[in-house]
Amino acid sequence: MSRRYDSRTTIFSPEGRLYQVEYAMEAIGNAGSAIGILSKDGVVLVGEKKVTSKLLQTSTSTEKMYKIDDHVACAVAGIMSDANILINTARVQAQRYTFAYQEPMPVEQLVQSLCDTKQGYTQFGGLRPFGVSFLFAGWDKNYGFQLYMSDPSGNYGGWKSAAVGANNQAAQSMLKQDYKDDITREEAVQLALKVLSKTMDSTSLTSDKLELAEVFLTPGGKVKYQVCSPDSLSKLLVKYGVTQPAAESS
């Protein structure tokens, strides 16, 4: 029973809870899910696109994946308008750092600066928390490939594999079972698609319901962010046999 302790973000309940922040996390539980997997040669991000109507003009740009800088990208689950504000903030932070120090911003420093902004919105009156969770994938010279997850409270953590959005508990337990420390990027893509196919609400996976992006190093040593085209994604779904789970049972 919240007993009006949820009327402001700044009020603690007697049990020590911030109800408005918990409600923001609840909003993310209804959003399309996103999964991130760290492999030895890259980071894989997969997101579920919620197709609300057949009449909707399909976006040519990505809906769940965003490039922040040449070496960092993120997947989003939650309220997209909130996410756009934070992504723009992160892009500006990354460019300011590059301009000042002539080198790419370390991934964790970028995540931390964004989470500081998020945290401010849980501590001052008259503001509401951002209803969005991020999965950040990136590479820097200090720690190599990294995957971070952040939530509306401003908390963040480094993960080997993580899931946010709808059915994230089920996805997280599947990842816990199947994840191996020496997983390759190709295996990570297969695992992410398998987990998403089992946890998504829709009966069959198709390329218009999914987005797949990867962060990896080119043979020349440059960091590359690559979004998978719908055609390649359809081929991958067929290759890994997750495109038509409904047809197998018949």
C-alpha cells in the first residue's frame, strides 16, 4: 500500500522505497524487449520492434538501436521520447570529451555521466524519472568490449549478457543457462535470437519485428557499429531455425 508516498519522486516510504522510480521501472516492463550479449570479439544488441498497426509507415532508420559515438551504441526499452533526450545528451557529452582530449570517451565514463543526469531526476521535486532503460555496447582501449545496463534510478552495471523490457526475467534466466565466457560474436547472435524467439509475445519472428546491431573491431583495428539489414536478418532467422516456431508444432 503506497499511502500517498508515491505522490512525489522525492518522498521515501517508511520501508525506504521510492515508489515513483519503481513505477518508472514498471513502465519499461511493458516495452519491447532488448537483449545485449558480450562476446570475445564484439557486442551484440537485439531489440524487439512493437508493430502497433499495419497502417504505420515503417521507419527506415532504426527504432531500438542508436549510435552515440563511433565506439559506443545503445539499445533502448521504454518511452522513446524520453530516450531521445538522453541519447542527444550522451552524444553531446561524447563529442565534448573528444574535442577536449582528442580521444574517444571511455565507455564507462560516458554511461556514468548519463546516469548522473538520470539520478538528478529522482532527487529534485517537480521532475519525473526518465521511463527508459538502456543497454550500452562499446569498446575502449582500457577495458576492450563492454556491455552496460542502466535503469531509471540512475543505477548502472557491467554485464556479460543482459535483457530489459517485456519478459526480461525469463530472458535473463535463459541467458544465465546458455551463456559461455568464450562465446564468439556469431554464437552470441544465435543465442540472442533464440532467447528473443522464446520470450517475445508474438508467435513467429520476422525481420520487421526485430533489430540487430553489432559493435566489433575491423581487421584494421577500428571500432565498427553495424546494423543488420532486414534481408540479412531474414537469412539469419532461417539459418538458426527461429523464424517459424509456430510451423514446427503443426
